[in-house]
Amino acid sequence: MAWEKTLLNLRNVVQILLVVSLRVKLGACCPSVCQCGERSLVKYIECSRANFTVLPNDIPVETTELYFSRTQISNLVENAFQQLPNLEIIEISNNQIENITDGVFRGLTKLTELRLPENGIKRISVNAFKGLKSLTTL
């Protein structure tokens, strides 16, 4: 009986350590001018009014939602999100994106929402959204 109680307590400790380590991991990789967090099972990053001209390369791989507002992003390069395969929502609003080329969103099979308002987009390549199997909102 005593060993069952000890085992139960040990299990609780392991669960707590797992949750804490995930939160530390997400926060540790967050770009300094952004906010990273977690709500339910959603890991998000929000960057507003930062002086980014390109996407930072230190975005946590576990990120499922990405919000960039009023930064200075003007170009999304091929494979820009390749290291973020868990993304489900991308919103890059009020930036200076003019062109969306082929392969920018390659590998984002879980992406359901892509929002790019207030960017002045002038050109979208024919295959820019190829492979976005789960996309429901553009």
C-alpha cells in the first residue's frame, strides 16, 4: 500500500516537471521583443511593432500560432516556415510584404488559417499555396 502511494506521488512529480520543462523550453527560445506563451495545447508567439525585416530564426519549433503585426517584414523567402511544421495559424498583418513566392509555406500540412491583411501584396506565385492540405481560411 505504501509503495502505491509513493508511485502515485512520483507520477505527479514527473507530470509537473514535464509541464514546467515545456514552458521553459518555449520561453527560452522566444525572440526578445516578442511574447511567447501557451494556452490549452496552443503554443503561440506574438510580435508587434518589432523591427524585423525577416522572420526571426529563433522561433520555438513547437509553436502552433504565429502573429506578427506592424513589424518591418517585407519578404517571405522560400521555406521560410520549414522549421515550424506544427503551425496551424499564421497572421502577418500590417507589414510590407509585396510578393509571395513558391515554396514559402512548404511543409505546413497542419496550417488551417493564413492571414496576411494590410500588406500591399502585389504578386502571388502560382504554386505559393501548394501543399497546404488543411488550409480553410485565407
